Amino acid sequence: MKKMIALVCLGLATAVSTPAFAGAQQEKMKACNVEAKGMKGQERKDFMKKCLKKDYVLKSAASSEKKAESAAKPSQKEKMKSCNAEAKSKKLKGDDRKKFMSTCLKG
């Protein structure tokens, strides 16, 4: 039973994180395109390569980071609601519920 719950949680985490990553990458591509406006040829190609790297900080990142931080709290609240509902539907109690909630909220 515990293995099944762990597999379900892992599957949900994978299914949820993949579209979120794709969306973030698309947003970064859009922002890089805005910053690269006016560049052409090799200059643009080099800039886009640098801009799309993980450690590059976009010029507009400061304002979007603040928005992301404020948006993260409701996301946790929604996650808590869904994990509670799932635990309730599985009729989990005591230590089993604690373990499930812990893994659910992390993923």
C-alpha cells in the first residue's frame, strides 16, 4: 500500500512539474527575445545562447522574482488543499497520514 502511494505521488509530481518547466523555459525565451531586439546575426545568436543559460539573470527578472514569490504562497495553499483531499479520500490516519502529507507537500 505504501509503495502504491509513493508511486502515485511520484507520478503526480512528474506530471505536474513537466508542464511547469516548459512554461518557465518558454517565458525565458520570450524575455530573451525582448532583450535581443535590435541585434542581428552572430551577435543575436551569441546573446541568445548566453541568455538561455540557467545562471543568466534577465533585466526584467527583478520585478518578476517579486511576483513569483508572492504567487508561491497561494500555490502552497492549493497544494495543501489537494493533499488533504487526497488523504481524506484514502482514509489515511495517524502516521500514515503524516508520511503521505509530507511526501505530497514536498512533491
